[in-house]
Amino acid sequence: MANIAKKVSWSSRAEESGVAGERTPLFNGSEQPRLSRQLSGGGSVFQIGRLSTVDLEEEITSDEDSQRGRPKEIPHNEKLLSLKYESLDYDNIENQLFLEEERRMSYMGFRCLEISRWVVCGLIGFLTGLIACFIDIAVEELAGIKYQVVKQNIEKFTEVGGLSISLILWAVLNSSIVMLGAIIVAFFEPIAAGSGIPQIKCYLNGVKIPRVVRLKTLVVKVCGVICSVVGGLAVGKEGPMIHSGAVVAAGVSQGRSTSLKRDFKIFEYFRRDTEKRDFVSAGAAAGVSAAFGAPVGGVLFALEEGASFWNQMLTWRIFFASMISTFTLNFFLSIYHKNPGDLSNPGLINFGRFESDSVAYNLYEIPLFIMMGAIGKNSFMCLEICLSLYVHRPCLQVMEAMLVAAVTATVSFTMIYFSNDCQPLGPEHTEEYPLQLFCADGEYNSMATAFFNTPERSVRSLFHNQPGTYNPLTLGLFTLTYFFLACWTYGLAVSAGVFIPSLLIGAAWGRLFGILLASITSSGSVSIWADPGKYALIGAAAQLGGIVRMTLSLTVIMVEATGNVTYGLPIMLVLMTAKIVGDYFVEGLYDIHIKLQSVPFLHLEAPATSHWLTAREVMGSPVTCLNRIEKVGTIVDILSNTSTNHNGFPVVVQVTGSDEPAKLCGLILRSQLIVLLKHKVFVELARSRLTQRKLQLKDFRDAYPRFPPIQSIHVSQDERECMMDLTEFMNATPYTVPQETSLPRVFKLFRALGLRHLVVVDDENRVVGLVTRKDLARYHLGKHGLEELQVAQT
Amino acid sequence: MANIAKKVSWSSRAEESGVAGERTPLFNGSEQPRLSRQLSGGGSVFQIGRLSTVDLEEEITSDEDSQRGRPKEIPHNEKLLSLKYESLDYDNIENQLFLEEERRMSYMGFRCLEISRWVVCGLIGFLTGLIACFIDIAVEELAGIKYQVVKQNIEKFTEVGGLSISLILWAVLNSSIVMLGAIIVAFFEPIAAGSGIPQIKCYLNGVKIPRVVRLKTLVVKVCGVICSVVGGLAVGKEGPMIHSGAVVAAGVSQGRSTSLKRDFKIFEYFRRDTEKRDFVSAGAAAGVSAAFGAPVGGVLFALEEGASFWNQMLTWRIFFASMISTFTLNFFLSIYHKNPGDLSNPGLINFGRFESDSVAYNLYEIPLFIMMGAIGKNSFMCLEICLSLYVHRPCLQVMEAMLVAAVTATVSFTMIYFSNDCQPLGPEHTEEYPLQLFCADGEYNSMATAFFNTPERSVRSLFHNQPGTYNPLTLGLFTLTYFFLACWTYGLAVSAGVFIPSLLIGAAWGRLFGILLASITSSGSVSIWADPGKYALIGAAAQLGGIVRMTLSLTVIMVEATGNVTYGLPIMLVLMTAKIVGDYFVEGLYDIHIKLQSVPFLHLEAPATSHWLTAREVMGSPVTCLNRIEKVGTIVDILSNTSTNHNGFPVVVQVTGSDEPAKLCGLILRSQLIVLLKHKVFVELARSRLTQRKLQLKDFRDAYPRFPPIQSIHVSQDERECMMDLTEFMNATPYTVPQETSLPRVFKLFRALGLRHLVVVDDENRVVGLVTRKDLARYHLGKHGLEELQVAQT
């Protein structure tokens, strides 16, 4: 937590708007009690003003930093709200240019657009499936080689002694592979660490996380996840697929790559936040679909995370992308597995077939299942968060990752070594690398099954192996060890998912639970209790549900991965219980992450007890407004003002020759003004002729999404005296609310329409304030009722 | 179509607003080209004015009519938009009373509310499950008795001759049972006819369909559906479950029954449209869940139909209701089937277990599946719609239903009689009533299997019977006959669903297709083509998908009902194809129904080419406004004006002593004004003291949802001179848009927030118009671009 002190301006450009008093002489007429705002709102104008030179300096450093792909450290504090995150425009900017384009477009034009949306979704699904396929085959091949080498070595040394050499071999192999993965993540693209799911959640929510959907991130992510899994860390390759799918979507839908500097001149219509978001949600769904072979689950995931912008046509496109994705993966894997054309086993992880006749459940098992759900681990959370905090320098991160890899290998080896749980090697055994070790011939070490395997296989063997394959002690030890390893691993700077470790831990304790249950009730008629695989499944669901807290989508994902609907009901019950119990103690893992990063995340509804707040108290005020025809110099000055750095400006019109206050007539964004300045769209009043260049929507689209900073645009002194006519470019019909509107109402409008700026007007239609994402995200329901987060500049 | 002429005012009270020029001297300042409005908008004021006495008279008659539960005939014309439908308020009316209540409520209060929402959802699920259980057991028992009687009779007469007596017995039995069902529907509650799914879709969309969620409707629906199914009509009992669930939800959540005049004084907070809608969507989901044993499918159904108001907490509650519903049904059915505690077979219809090993599919089958999807029947639609139109008098409706029942029995009997498709009676046969007829001993007539069975069983036997059970001729004949019977049946005034007949027809032709395929390819290695059950399943999916056009939810429902995820992908492909091909020709069945009833249904997005329309062209204008402190007489006059019958009135404030135009300051509803009038909330200015009674939110809730008509409220001449202060009761922060807002933008705001009235203001915040549901629903995309529907008074 030591880095909170150093929270000055990672990029101060991001402060959405709201504070500054240069132009409009309006004041905040609030007479009602206000929550104290320590760093935000009108009160902080001067404070920020004083810091402005520092800010500028810092910004230059931070820009350099981000060029090296390494942001300033992020304050890990859930009581802060960072201003460094910009918002996305999920509401179309309906200016004249846009409307003209839409009006020019014929019915056939719209049909073509619709068809190209489907094409893009198909492409997204296809590419995501290919990536999943690539990851799977790479992991399978590389891990195969590794296990083969280690197995031969172990077998060689089991007889002659000197197993410590095997241990060293194993540890070194693991460490070096993990090192590779950690280096690319830590040095090239730190955003690729972890599963990427919290980042995608934020993106869909409307928060711009820098570099999250770039090509480089994708490459690093894919290579990183292969290294992590092959390196034997307690991680899965499923979570990162969601991020990968999202990046693919963001790339494909734009018809160009800014990183590769290639523009294919297609899909130009989709170059805006609204359209891009739709495709990104399709990409995320395709990722889930590829990871778990769960297309419906994927759609539901996209729904749960991006619920506010839902729409039937979009649903179907997302569904299509998911289908194509799982289909592609399935098809190529079936070729790889020398069984071309068999499409019955989709997904990166497959739970194997649960034959329902053998493992039916009964009414009296339901309470047991619910009980298991209630064990939704909370301890996991706390641990992993503490651990994830402490190393932030890239070198140290790489070293830490290597250490964890070596420790994992060592612990595994020790466990296997000291285990004497020998099982007969049946004809139908599912282990690919059975280790004999000190067991008799025709037997294998069952602890090794759990450790000496990719986690996916371990999960499957926990679900399906015959009763009696594992003894309780083995399982207990395995659960504990793996739990601690997983926690430690979670905080590393490697690309990796948390799904598989959670499933594995859950399956292990679930199976243990099942075995114990069977042994307790072994006196009577026990056929129904006898199968521990069932309990392994329920345990896995409970553990995963307790950690990620998705109910509906997770149920569907689990059911689709199981391939059997019979377990739907108990899985649902377990997930519901896990969620309810879990929520009582602590939020879900992804939500905690989002909070720790101080992201201004908007939940679906305003906090329950916020009805006594109104727009007047919430809004930022006074607002920097622009005139409809404004002096270029003024615009440049406003945009260059690093102390405010607004992103949206209400446009007002002054009635000439009257001293009435100006009325709201539109809203314009910083990015639009920058494009206008760049193209020198000026009216030179002095020569009394209109030289305003005609701009097209295309000019705005070409600059999207990486608009240049204002510092890079040179405006001469002559040009500063010109005027700029904003009429054509501003959104002439911004949404407005009166000052008395209650917070829940403002929130609903803001969230349902995906707004970025909401203008607050008085009853004469004059601008009195501006509500942005940060103004709303600031309020949250704490233990003692409504709380207000502090706003930090970083 | 003959009844379009008779479309005068079924209830003219419903015209939402928009037209009248009594009070505000504003005019519609539109200068841009307008679409012609033949019966709507400002141009129709006088026309309606002239009809006003007729209207009043008609209204009284129609009131009588509706008391007898029989509305005037509905114009069946898809080019009209009826004004008889009122809208629901899916946006909270945030007046001072409401805000005060919310502000008084503590955090614990909100927690309790949340818990009671869960309790209500649990109750909804439980009751819906019970109803499903009741229907299932009743049908099973009664149909069992019927088939037993007929079977014995047939067996008796097969040997001695005189099977015509059996035919008559069968026909008479069917007719009399169906008569019962048709009588209650036609005479007591015509709204209970059909599946009720279009009505629920409309309700969730925000259109108030009279009497759709009343207790009486539920009772009639349940009895009606039992009679229809037992009477041997080609119908299913699944569709009506959705309606039943919705009625249960609307009842339970209100904590009282207006029909039974009982008020339990609980859940009073939920007595408003917003909350009620959430519960109704949970009820519909619970219905789907009970019908198909598909809880996730249920949630998705509610999502697809009510997508605009989505929210995670709500999703989870809906999911909970669905779970409880399927669980309850499952539990009680397991007791009924003497297998208590076995919960592995949920749902009214169960497709039986598809063992995936035996019926895996392969890549080269995919094109075949897609081809099958493309056969999504459109002919079905056209037929049924023509047929559903022609009889509207209750007596005739009953006679028609009896006729269809008799014909069904006769046709079935003839088919069985002339069929010589004998199959050996294996040890594992699934038919409960195998008919031997003229077959050899130990054999049974396979045509009889298809006809002499509840449709659910027939579907199952088509899916699962061994290859060779049916011969192609039998299947072909069956498909054709059943198809025509189903079409004819669809138009009857009985409670019945279309799911099962569609599935049955689809399964029949699918199986036929499979058999033909097997016989074509029988030369080579044909093991994979050999199982026709697979094709039956795909055929069923294609047929159903082509008719109802739900993609995502239907996929999940089919997968959940199949109990096997393996078929997920082909089912999806088939449903997608069916939808795409189907949409090219004609809309889905439910949408056609909605259109035929001229319901102002709002789709998810504005028509694509509507960008050139703005709020100015769309809005109703001039608007009847009220002053903040208004004379009672004026209010009564406005409310009593049958020629306008507005439901929402902008409240304006006039600056005293100035001649500036009045500014918008709020919005008030007819229902609120009526409650105010009823409670005599007047200020007697003459005596210069405030006698305005303090009203509570409770008074409004007690009157909800059946507000008395204005005619029933007596206001004396003295009282007419009093004033009424609306400040406390009006929604002080109505959503507004400027006149230049484009239609898509207005549409998005309206739809996303579930609005009923949207005030259009000029840049001085003066009211210039009002947009309501009908103003938006009027525009739709026809074959030749944007079209405008005519607005009809009926």
C-alpha cells in the first residue's frame, strides 16, 4: 500500500470534466446539505490549480513511461476513485454530419451494414476459435514434451536413486518457461497480466482502460498464457481467452490496425465507441464459448457484464460469434486429435461425459449440495489480494514468477515422493503420464495424477475416476497445497486464469467430501452416496461460484461443459448459495480487483439510500462552456489547461444584444475539437469570407481512437484570432436533466443510455452543471449507509 | 377482415395524449415535410370531436360488454394502430410523496424490500410449479380414462365389426370435452384463448392488455387447457403455462386480489407498474421453466421478450423463480409417479434421454441440418391466420371447436383404420395404449401410436423409437394430416399452445427425412445415418424455430428439454437458419398476432431509415397542459372530455405578472388526478385557508391498478370553483427532449427507460409537444422503406 503517496497524475488528461471557473459566471446554487468532497467538485479547483505545473511535468514522464509500456504504479485503495480513467462514448454523437450521413443512407445501405455486422461477428468467432486452438495445441505439445522428459528422468532415477536431480530438472524446466512468460508480460505489456476479465468488464461498463484492446496485448497474452500453463503454474488458460476474444473483436471490427499501420478501408462505419463495444462483447462471448465449449454461456457472460446495452439483434450476433468460435475450435481440434469431423467435444476444458444414469441425485442430497455451496471460499480472496500487492518492479516480478514456478515443482515433487497412495493401473485409466515411482508394477502413484498433469486433466480425473482412485489423505493434502500455490500464483505478473485452479481446488475438496460421506454412511444402502465424482463437480461449482460470483452464466457454462443438463438444478442451487453467502462477506474477485484499481465503475443501479441526493449536489459545477462560434485561441487555451482537462464542453448561445444568460444548444467533445483544430477548420472573420473547410465524418473516424494530444497541434498567433463554428459538429440534442432530479433517476438515465456527459440545466435551459461517470461512481453503499469515495488524481 | 368497418371505440379512453387545443395556445411549428397522418395527430381533432357523443354512447356499451367479458371485435389489420390500448408506467413517478417515502426508508428498509422480492419470486415459482403439476396430473388422468374407454371399445368391436360405433364414441367424447373448454373461454374470458404468449409479450413491452393478468383469466386458462388437451385437439399445454405464470406473478406480488376483494396488506410497495412488471417477467420465466423443465431457458425467454429493462439483481430473482418452479413441479410429479425424490426429469414435456454415444453427429451432417432449418415452415402461418379470423360469436366459436374436435377424432380414426403398418410389440415399447386392431397378435398399429396418444408422448416416441418403428408412408400421411389439423385448431377459441403441435409436425417430417436419408445411403457404411430420432429432433427444432422465431431462448429450452448438450450446436444452427430464412418471408407467429391486433408494440430500435424524422414531426401537438395550481372545474372538464381522453398532462408554471409563455415544471397522470379528485384534495381559496387534505402514497396504491373512471366521481358546483395544488403529486423532473432530436434518439430514450410520456420542449423549456408510445410505434419499416401506420380509434 506504500504507493498511495505517489499518486500524482499518471495521466491527468483524463479528468472528465466539471471543475473550472474561467468562462461562465454561473455558480453552484446548492443550498442543501452536501456530502463533503475532499478532492473533487467545485472546492478543489484551486487545489488542482496550484498543482498544475507539477501535473504537466508528471504527464511528460508518464507518457514516456507508457511508451515503455509501463504505467506508474496504481494506487491500491478501494476508498479512492481514480481520475486517470477516461470514459467511452456509448451514446452516439448525433451531430449534423452524423445525421446527414444517416439520412443519405438508403434502406439497402442499412441492410448491407447489418450484413457486414454479421460478417464481422463471424470473423471474430473464427479468429477467436483459431487462437484458442493454437493455445490448446501449443500447450498440449509443449507440456507433453516436458512431462515426457521429466517422467523418463524420474523413472531412470527411481531405480538408481538420486531423485533430487529429477527435482532440479523439473524445477529448472518450469522456472525457465515461466521466466519467458513473465518477461514478456512484465516488460512489454503489463496489462496482459492476469485473466483480463476485470479489464473487459470495465471496458463494457464504459471505462477506457489504456491499451487493453491492442494487438500487442493479444500477442503477449497468448504467448504468456502458453508459458504459464506449460511452466506448471497453478493457473488455467480459459480466463485469458475472454480477453483475447475481446482484442480480436476490437481489431477486426475496425478494419485496420493502428499498431501495424495498416488500414483496409473497410468497416469504417464501425469506428466509434458504440459499435466497437458491441463487437467487443461479441468477442468476449466468443472467448468464453471457445474456453468452455459453452456458446450460450458466452452470451450470458456478455449479458451479465454488459447488461445495460442489450438488444435482440445484438444478442443474436453475439450468439453467432460464440457458435462459430466453438465450432472452429472443435473442428480444428478434431483434426488435431485425428478424429476429423467429430464435433461432440467442444471447448478448451471439457468436463468429460457424466452419464446421468450412474450418477443421478436425490432429494435428500440437495441440502448437502447447498451446504457445499455455502463453503464458497472467502479466504482465497483475502490471501490473493495481499499477495498480489507486493512486487511491482518488472525485474522482481520476473524473479517472483520464477520462484513460484520452482516452488510449485518442488512442492509437487515432494508430495509425490512422500505419497504412498498406489493405485492399480486399470485398462481404462485416463492418465496420460502415469508415474510408477515406488509403486508395484502395474500400479501408479495417484498423487502424481493430480500434480503431474495439466490442470484440465486433473479436474477431469477428479470428476470421473472410479471411486477409490484417490485416498482421502492424498486429496486433503493436495487441496491444501494447491490452494496456497494458487493463491500465491494469482498475484504474479503472468497471463493466467483463475477458473481452472478454482475448479481443481473445488473438485478436490468436493471429492474428499464425497469420500468421507460414503465412508460415514457405508453401513446402510449406500449406492447413491458412493460416487464421489458428483461431489467433485458440485465442489468445483461451489468454489468457482464463490470466487467469480457469476450465477446465471456460470450455471450455463458448467452445464454446457458437463454436457449433461441433469446437474443443472444442483449446480444452480450451489451457485446461488455460494453467491449469497459470499456476497455477505466480500465482493466477487473481479469486483474487488476493479475497486482496488479505483476504477469509476457504474453498477446497474444507484445505491439504495441515495434518493435524498439530487443532480444539484452530484454535478460538477461551474462548467466550462463554449460559444457556438468561438475564438480559436480560447479553445486552444481551454484544451491546453492541464489543471482541468475536461473532455466534454456544453455549447451555449448568447442572444446578441441582450444580457440574458446563455442557453444550452449543444455538447462537443475534446476529441472533436482536436480534430477540428488539426484540420484548421477556422472562419477568418477579418477577411469577411468563409474559409471553413468542409470536414467529413471520415476525418473524425480516421483519427479514432487515438486522438493526438493538444500539445502536438500547432496553432499560430494569427490562427488564434480566427473563429470556429461548432454548429455542425456539436451534438445538438444532448440529454439534460433539471437540477432537482434525484440521483437514482440521473443514474438510470446515465447508465441505460451509456452516457458520458449529462448536462444539468435550470428551468430556463441554462447550463448549471455537468454530471460525469465519476460524479456518479463516487457514491457507494458502505457498511454504514451511503459513503462517498475520494477522488484521486492518479 | 369484415370487421374493420366496425371499429368505433371499443374503449376510447385509451388515447394516450397529444391532440387537443383547448388551453395552451401553442402551435405545431413544424416546417419540415411530414408524413401524412390520416386519422392521427393534430389533423384529427375535429373529426374526433364530431364523433364525441357517439363515442360516449359506444363507451357505455363497451363497458357493459367488457363486464360480460366480451370485448368488441378487434380489427384484424396490420396497417392500423389501435388507440384502445393504454400504456403502462415503467418509469417510476418521482413526485414529492415518492421521494419522501424513499428518503424516510433506512438501509435496513431497503434490505427488507429486497428480501421480500426474493420471497415473492419464490412464491411465484412455487405456485406456478403447482399449477403446472395440477394441469399435468389432470391431463394424464383424464386422458388415461378416455383412451382406456376408447381402446376397450375398439378392441371389442375390432373382432365383431361395427367400428363405426367406436368412431362415434371417440368423436362424441372429444367434442363434449372440447365443448366444455370452448364454452368457458368464449363466454367467460375470451382473453384466455390461445397461448397468451403474445399478450405477455405486449405486457412486458409496456402495453396494457385489458384483463390479461386477472385471476379469472388464470382459472379459465387452466381449465381450458386441460379440456383442449384431453379433448384430443392438436394442441399443447406448454404455451399457456407462460401466461399462467405471469398471472400468478401479477397476483402474488400485489398482496391482494381485486377480484376476490381481499387485501392482505402486504407487499404494498410493489403496487405500481414498474415493480409488477419485474414480477410478471419472473412469472413468465417460471412458466417456461415449468413447461419445459428449462430454468435457464425461462430466464432467456424473459430476457428476449423484455430486454429493455434488464438488471442483474432482477435476472437472479427471475432465475430463482424459474428454479423453484421446475423444482416444485419435479418434486410433486416424482411423488405422483411413485418415485419420490427423483428430480432428474423436470418439465411438463420431456424429450427423453438422448444417449449421446449412440447418436453422435458428424461434420458432414451439418449442411443437412442447416437445410432442414431452412424448411422453417411459412405456409403454416398464412393458413392459421386466415383460419383464425372467421368466427367471432361465442356460440359459433364453441360449435367450431366441437367440430374440430370431432373431425380430429374422425381423421385420426380413419388414418388408423386404413393403415396397415404393423410393428412387433417389443419388450421395451414405450406406448402406453398400443392398439392391436387388425395386426397380428404381438404386434401393434404404429399409426395409432402417433394419433392415439397425448402429443407429448407422440413426440417422445418419434424421437426415441427404434429405427424401423414407423414406415415412411405412415409418417408422411401423419405429417400432412396433423399439419392441417393443427392449423385449423390454432384459430379456435380454446386455451392451447402451439409448441407441441409444431414439435410433433417437425419431429414427424424430420424422422421421415432421416428414414429417407438412411434408405438412400443404405448401400455404403451407414451407421451414422441410421438413427432417425436425431433427425426428428432437428426437424422439431426447425419447425418450432420457424414458427416462434426465438433463437437463444429456444436453443436453451430445446437443449434443456433434451437433457444433452451435444446437440446444442446443430440445434443452434438449425434455429438460426430457420429464423433467417423465416424472417426473409414473414414475421414470427407472435409478432404477426401482435400486429394483427394493432397493438402499439415498440421494437428494440427505431426503424433504420428514420433518422430524417425529428421529435417535432413525431410528437402530438398542441398539448393540453395544466397549471401548477389549477381550478378543479378545469381538471374535471379536461378529464371528462371524451374526444381527447389524455392520460398524461404536462404541468406548467406561469410567471405571475409577466406575459412570457409558461415553463414546464412537471408531469401528472390521469390516474393521479382521479385519485386527487376522489379524495377531494382541494384548496378553497375563497375562505383563504388551506384545507387540502394530506394524501399518502398509500391512497394511490390502494386505487392501483383499477382507477375509477372520471364519470364515477361527483364534483359539486362549489367544488368546481376550488383550486388544486399539484406540486406535491406531479413528477417534478420529467424527461424532456428538444424539438430537433432525431427519432432514433427519442426512441432510444423512450424504450430504454420504459417511458409513457416524453415531453418535447423548445430551448426556453416551454412545452411544444408530447411523444407517446403510439407516436413512435406508428413508424415501421415496410417493403418500400419507412411506412406510417394509420391510427384507429378502436
